Amino acid sequence: MRERQIPVACVQLCAVDRGAFEERWDHMLAQVSSAAEHGARLIVLPEGTVPGYVLGTEPISPALLEHADASLAAIARRHGATIVYGGAKIVQHRTFNAAIALGPDGRELGFAAKQFLWHFDRLWYAPGETLEPIDTPVGRLGLLVCADGRIPTIAATLAERGAEMLVMPTAWVTSGRDPGALENIQADLMVNVRARENGIPFVACNKAGVELNAVAYCGKSTIVDAAGETHARAGERDEAMVLADVRIGIDERVERLQHATETPVDSDPSPIGGAADGAATPERLRIAFTPERERDVLVRFANFARQADADILLAVGEGEHASAAPGVPIVRVPPSKRGRARLIEARALQIALVDDVVLHDPRGLVALRAGGIDVMLWQTLDQPEWQVRFARTRAAELRAYLVVFSMNGARAFAVDPDGAVIAGTFDAYKLASFTYDRSRTQATLVAPATDVAQGLRDAERVRDTTMPSGSVASQHRYAGGGLAAPLADSSER
């Protein structure tokens, strides 16, 4: 790839009710023109800019969509810019929630339809069925829409197929739990991880404000470089233009697996803690963990963990497992083999041990999770801030627990299926614990009718059915009994 630098702008617009779209359209166009006048060669607008995110029951006028597209095309021609905007796209009587790319000559270069439909998206839109980057004058763009960013394999497939930049019109919503700090896990966490794990920049443009007094957006439109570092970010509440020069044509990707086969897996033949072969996975288990390695310390911690009602103690380092009374079983975790997962069983709970190469890969844990593994133990040499970002992202996107051990012995921490750090050691605090609750990992609905397990399976199906001629299909498979989908609480996209 040829390295070059592209001036990029996100035009963060205030949300507009669909009924007020035509009244506000000229104002929106003025914002786009301003971005072009500031020198942006790639201009990105939010999801559902045309005619709104919440469509309601009224039919969409094709003439309105054509007029809006023509207005943006005129700006693209006038300034020689490439524009990507979010809008309804009607194709053969099907309506898609699309990211639409217009070239500097005003012609449509292509579009990507949202695959992972979120909550009431399904009332209005058909799911997308393509996964191909789009060639534009500013580079080969991998277009995706909003909740597609929660499914790691969507961005990964676009990158594998040659995308030089990920571009995402979005409508990141927020619960308003803290009006002073509007939260959204994609905006606050995942967008940086997506860039870093794929080694290409990520541009995400969101709305601010509220639609129909019922859907609130968190703003935070973001431009992230190929190493996952934020170059520009808008505020939460207001319209904004964020500009940055983005370098493309370089590969900053962290080391990860090759995708000809799924993650290689080794198994420990001996169950730990006295559980019989074939015992059912426990519904709840109290898990203690420590970065300490000395046997005498571990025995003392195991005794204390028993008093604190723990069921097992996880510890890194070579050595024999121990389960002698009066302490809880000590599960010694040796260094993971490079690029391989190892399965161990403790008290009938299967745990996958992984290293940086597996964890950093967008597909590295997916097949394990589909096979029913919902506790992962990651031994890492990564930087502390990236340990937290990757662990929280992997836990949330797969609905799993992650226990993280820094291999320098400084810290260990655990993350729950919502992506929250729930326990961790620090300073003199060397023994932490949490409760594994299987019902939480089985709850793969993250919003009504929004199942991340199904989203992973659909992304793989689309990838396989759109495999370019001559490519080798991935051996990762997401079908299986590991990801059931009972009811779960909703959360922000």
C-alpha cells in the first residue's frame, strides 16, 4: 500500500426529527460545505442523516432521498471532496440503513448497508448482505454503520479485503445514566480497539442531541489513527466539526493470528478441584485470583479464599495444581503457547488460556466462545491502558468473563460480560475475587431483538457467501450451542 495523508472531517450534526428534516436540511448542507472549505477531502456525516434515524410509520419519499443525494453530490463536485453520509437507501423495494459514498464528481461510488440491526432498526430496514470495501479517490474505504462496529468480524473482514480506512456513520445512543458524562461503549472504548486490532484508521461520525424526545445521542465523533490513538474528538452535546490528517497505506496492526484456520487449542487432560468428567458447567462460581507466584503465598491465599467462600484460586506461573484441604483448589496457569489457546477445567468450569497474539485478533476468541467457553484468562505483555481496552471490548462483544494477568506481575483484574472491570489487584492488595454467573454469559441479547451471538453468525455467513474468487474461506464457525440467547437487559450501542 502507498502511504499518504488524507484531510478528514466528521460533521457532527444535532439530531433532527424526521418531520423537521426538510426545514433543517439547508443548515446541514452549510455544515458540510464548511468542512470542505476547511480543506477536508473526506467528509463523514452521521447515520440516519437523511431523513432521520427514527423513521416511524410514514413511507419514505424516494424523491426526497434523491434530492438530498443530489445536494450533497453538488458539494462534492464543487470542492472535489469525497462524502460518506448515513441515509435510507431503497433498492428493489427494500430499504437499507446505509453508508453512502459520493465521489468528487458527484457520482455514487457505492454503499454499505447496516448488517447488525439494532432494536427498532428491524422495523424499517432490511439487513445488509455485503462486506466489500469501496474504492474512492481518497483510498479504499471499509464502510460500516453504527452497531456493525460491535461485531469484531465485520471490520476485520473489510480490513482483510483491503480496506485502508474504516468509515462509520453512526447514531451512538446513550441511556443518560449520567447527564454530565454521556456513555456509549463504542464511543468510549471499541472504536479505538477496532482501529488498533486491524491496523487501519477508523473514522466514526455521530449525532448530538435528542430525537423525538425519546432517543438520545452521545456525540463524541472520533478520528482514530491506525495505532488506535485518538486524533480528534467532538464533544457530547453540540454540533461540531472535527478535522484531522489521517495517514493511510501503513500497517500498524498488532501481532495476531493468521486466518487460514481457527485458533489452535490444547487441552489439559486433568480436571482440577475434584469435579467428575462430564459434570455440568456450574451456574455460579466464586473465583479468586492473584498475580503472586510463590507457593507459600498461594497456600496462604488459598486458605483465606476458602474463608471468603471462593471456589478456586487462579494464579500464573509454572507449578503443580493443588487442592489439598483446607484451602480452595489452586489453579496454576503456565505461560500460554504463542498463538494457541489452552483449555483447562476447574470445578467443571472450562477456562481458555490465551496470549496477546490470540486476544488481539478480532477472530481469536470467537470460535472458542461459540463452542461454549465463557471464561478466558489472558496473560499479557501489552501496555496497561491497552490491557483494559482490549479486555473490556472482548468481554462485551462476546458476552464473556475475562481474567487478565499482566506478565510483569504488576496487576490482575477481571471483566464481566458487560465490559466492566469488576475486580482487580493493586499495590498491596494481591488477592481479588468475583462471582462467575453463567446466566449473564448466556444472555446475548444486548437490546430487544439484538443478539450479538446471531450477529457473529450472520457476519460469518455474509463473509463466506461474498468470498472473493480465489480466497480461502475461514475455518472459524460461529454456529453451535455456546451462545444461547435468553432475555437480557438492553444497553447502548
